[in-house]
Amino acid sequence: MGHLKLFSLMTIAVLVLFTKICKFTYRLGLHKTIYQHRPESCRLLNTPGFTRSYASTQNGTVFISIAGNGDNGTIYTMELLANIPGFKEIPINWRDHDGKAFDPHGLSVWTDSYNGETFLFVISGSSPGNVVDIFRWEAGCLEHSRRIQNDPSFHAMQDLAAVGKDTFFFTNNLYVPQFRLEYTLDLHWGSVGYFDGTEGRVVADRLFMPTGIAFSFLHGLLYVTHFGLQELLTFRVEEDAQISLIQTFPLYSSMMSVDLDEASSLLHTAGHPLMYKALKTMGDPENHSSPSQVLRVNINQHGLLTTITETLVDLGRDLSGSQAAVSRHERLLVGGYTRKAMLCETEIKRDF
């Protein structure tokens, strides 16, 4: 009887291990074949460094966080709809802070509907010790207005979605700053949090590496790219900022970002179709390239995700390891682990 019990336990352990190995292999994309394609009108733009994140106003003013630009990070801007778009470094008035160790990545823009003031929210610093800096955008300059730090709900923050002057939802991509550990061992330690102006709290947990996040003011919904499980999650936001999952939409790729254009009812997400190549790029982007991918997701009148279109795939020759994409008025900007960005004219075709 004892031998039978031991055999049963060993069989279960082998099956569990086999299942995890299969899942890990699937996530790496070893089974996939991809083909390069892009919209007819695309061009490459030189960037000051590697692209981390985009955030755009509705009229096409794009804020860009750039890595690999010295000790202090830098925020750039681009007028996406300009005849000749270009990157422009934004001067920052730090007021009571010295701005040292500013390391921007996740970005979000919020505009006050009453007075028209625009604020940029920036995740800065590496985990642990994430901070969120809030700036007022005026006359081509960022004026620092608040720094939020030492909140116990901030773990390894990836992105945020501003919903008020000092309130925002955010993603904790990891619980501990060990990407390969959590990714390889299939540890669902990620979460979505909410900061209410005073303190933060986790509103959804046991997620497998949530990355990009966007909020729909029109529908009261929150969209989150679930990087580890290669899907897009839709949450309904209640009055007390609690959230409930109402839709899980498969993407079949590990996507990093999500951009919502409320005017066109479209989501664009950028990421990595082949993770076994992307992992090398993340470790050494100067010497390893990996494919880039942008997906477009249609939203119906209720804010739910309906159909998906693969807008762009680059095998890594021109655009490596896409991290972010933003689209306004049929113009798409994509950036990643390369000192290049791709700007494309796209034609939106409704198929729902």
C-alpha cells in the first residue's frame, strides 16, 4: 500500500512538472512561425535611446520615456500628427527636488475636464523603491507637482493609468525584482493596484506578470495586458475603485503595453511574439535583436473587446523588441529595444 501511494505521488509530481514544462515552452513561442509585414507607408525615425513607454493626449502629443541616456532619465515629446514628427527633450522644473536618479518608464496622461490642465504621471526608479512623480504640463515644460513613494502596495511597478489629479491604477509586474525567476517558475505574484490620493491598495492579485494598463472614461473599464498568460483582461471599475474581471481576451503573444484611443474605439498593444528571442534582447539589447509585433483590438459600444488584427510584425532587423505603441488619427508610432522607432500611416477597417 505504501509503495502504491509513493508511486501515485511520484506520478502526480511528474505530471505537474510536465505540464509546467509544456506551458513554459508554449510561452517561449518555440512552436510559432511569424512573417514580416507592415502597413504600406512606414518610415524609421532615430531615437535618443531605447523606448520604454508612450503616453498620448487625444490630440496626438506623445510623451516618451527613454532609456540609455546617461545617469538621469529623460522625457521626450513628439507631435504625432505633425507633417515632420521629431523627438524633443522636455525641460523639467523640479522645484523642491533635485531630479537625481530619475529613471522614468511607465507613463500616463490625465487632462482635467474642467480647466483643461494636463498632468503627466511617471513611474520612476527600479524595484524595490518605485516612486511616482506627477508633473503639470504647460507651455512645453514639465513642472513637478508631487512625488509619491514608500507605499507598501508598490512592488515592481510596470505601468499606470491616471484617473484623477493624484489618483491612478497601476500594475505590479512582479512581486520581487527577479523577472526570470517568476517567469520560469510560473509564479502568479503580479497585481493591479489603486492609489486614492493618500495611499495605495491592491485591487486584483494572483496575476502572471501584468504589464500595460489603460482606463476608459467612457465605459468605466480597465484594460490590462496579462503578459505571462498572453491575454488582455477587461475589468469593470466600481465606485469604490474595486474592480471585477468581466472579459479575458486571448492575444497569443506576450504583450508589454496597451494604448487606448477612445475616439476611434481601438486598443493597440505592442510586445514580443517570440519570447525565447526576446529574453536575449532584454538581457543584451546591443547584441541581440528580436521580433516586434503590434496588435489592434476593436472595442464595441459596451467597451468589450471584439476582434483583433495584427497590424505590424518586424523580424527585428529594423525594429527590435517592441515595448510600446500609440495610435491617433490613423498614425501609429512603435518603439522598443533599439534606437529606432517606426512611424506608419494606417487605415482603420471596421470588422465588427
